[in-house]
Amino acid sequence: MSVSAIPAVRASDSLLVRDVDGQYRPASPEEVLCHARRVLARRVRRGATMSSPQAVKDHLRLELGGLEHEVFCVLFLDAQHRIIALRQMFRGTVSQTSVYPREVVKEALALNAAAVILAHNHPSGAVAPSRADEYLTQTLKTTLALVDVRVLDHFVIAGAEVCSFAERGLL
């Protein structure tokens, strides 16, 4: 296809997709997000080494940032910090979710995980961790340490913002 066949678009609509007829058109926001999720999922996939915390942040931001209810996820890692699985463990309401440390320990043992990264969203848009978030993190850290599983970080996602407990010195 020649360059002249591609329609002129505004700079804000510069990402193009080809439709079933082979014609190019501006991508919808949903198509952009869908493709971004696929790209990030390839970076955060089973067996990948966690050498890029930014890739994890980006992936979690896309997965959790737009949700209207709270979810609590755990990224399970092996001894070399390679990804075993990313699991959405608990789902809550617009302002809270119940997290059961026993269930996190069971899943870590079932997957033979050596380390975890915790993550949850704040649909309210406030990225700062609450006292309850800090208490939960310490509870999970202590509980998982009993079975030799390290907590490497806990991310709070609020829209496009991500807060790292490790970066804030809260771990």
C-alpha cells in the first residue's frame, strides 16, 4: 500500500489500525489499550525475569488503573525472580477489599514461589497507601516469611499513578 493511501489524521489520532477491508483508520482508545495490554503481557509473562520494575508498574497500571472496584493481585516469583504467575486473589467494593493471608500463603506454596510482589488499586484515585494497606503489607510480609517467601514490593495503583512501598521505604 502506498503512503498516499493512508488517510491524513490529527497528531492525537496518529496510531492507525488496518480494518478487515485493508483500509487504515485511526485506532479507537479501546484498541490502543487492548494492544498495550498485549505488549505488556509479553513483558510480564511466565518465566520472564523481573529485571524491569517499570514493566510491572505499566502492566499493573493498565490492568488495575481503570477499575471501579478494588482488586488485590499477587505476582508470584521463583528464586531467580522469574514470573510464575500473576493472580487476582481478591475482589472488593469501591472502597475496600478483604485480603486473607492464609489464601496468599496457600497459593504461594502451591506455586512453589520464593518471592511475591503485591498490588492493589484505589478506585478513589488517592495513590497514597492507607494505614490499613501498611498493616496488611506487614502482616503478609511476616506471614509469608514463615514459609520462606519474600515480599519484594507492594504497589498501589490509582488511575495512572503507581506508588511503590519499597521506593517509599515502607517494606
